[in-house]
Amino acid sequence: QVQLVESGGGLVQPGGSLRLSCVASGVTLDYYVIGWFRQAPGKAREAVSCIGASGGATIYSDSVKGRFHMSRDDARITVNLRIDSLKPEDTAVYYCATRRSYCSGDGEDYDYWGQGIQVTVSS
């Protein structure tokens, strides 16, 4: 059984920061990549970032590059997404997802998804 359990999120003022976490079970992160996606109201799902399997290389979309930072713990069980300088347009439901092989910006390529975490940026 593969599960992704997310935590974090909430209401944050513009310019603030938060940390999202994704805990994976039933997969080996040596072989599974973890991607973060978000979906804002009225907009299509957007790929945010991804961390590779064995190598652990990270990639980011142009819209979040420089403000979002992805990492994983020493056991490679928990993956984190640190978000800085939050903007109102960052408001969305954020999802972590996993698949074997390499990172992809297409959500249809991912096999398992977390429940989603609401991030609301408002004063």
C-alpha cells in the first residue's frame, strides 16, 4: 500500500513563509521521485517542483524559482517544500505525488497522490 501523507499549509500573510511536508510509505525513495503540484481556483493544475530519486536533484517551475526550496530528510522518507515570499497568487491546494523513474511536469505521469493541503495567502 502506497500512501503520501501531507501536513502544513494554512493562512499566511503576503511576504510570509511556510513549510509543507510529505511523508511517503510503501515506496522506496531511492527509486521514486516526489513532485509537488498546485491548483488554484479556476486554473489548471500546475507543476511546482520535483526531487529526483537516488540523486536527489531538484527542479522548479519558472513561476516559483527562487522562492520555493525542496528537500528530503536523511532517511529519504519525508520530503519538504519551503516556500518564502508568499504572494496572493500562490493561494492554491498543494499536492505531493510520486512515480518511478524520473521527474515529470505532467501530473498524469504520477501514480500516487497525497490528500492536498490548502495554502491561503491573504492579509
